Amino acid sequence: MAQQTAVQWLQRQLNENYEISEVDIEQALRMEKEQIEKTYNDAMKYMDYFTTPPSAEYYYKQTFKTPTDGK
């Protein structure tokens, strides 16, 4: 099973116990994704790679795959 982000975990917990707006969850997931990708990109600036590292988008998708991604 792929890792899950804190927001993905929270979404599951809230959906089991409360009704929560999908719009709010989607906004939280977008914000979290942007933070993860920014951190990844910032870290790559300081890494010594002989080849081009994968993009932040690729890293995020491979690390935090969800069944609803369809990818």
C-alpha cells in the first residue's frame, strides 16, 4: 500500500465519523501537495546528482498514490 499523507489520513477519519465537504478536502489535499512538492524542489537544489532527479510531481504521485487517482 502506498504511503498516505496526513490530510489523506484525516479525510478517512472524518469521513468515518462526520460529514465533511469534498471541496474542503480537495482544497486541503491541493495545499498539502503543493507543500510537499515545494519541499522536494527546495531539497533537490542542494543535492549533488549526476543525472536529473525526477520531478516533484512524479515523486508525489509515486509516493502518495491513492485509489481515486486512477493513475
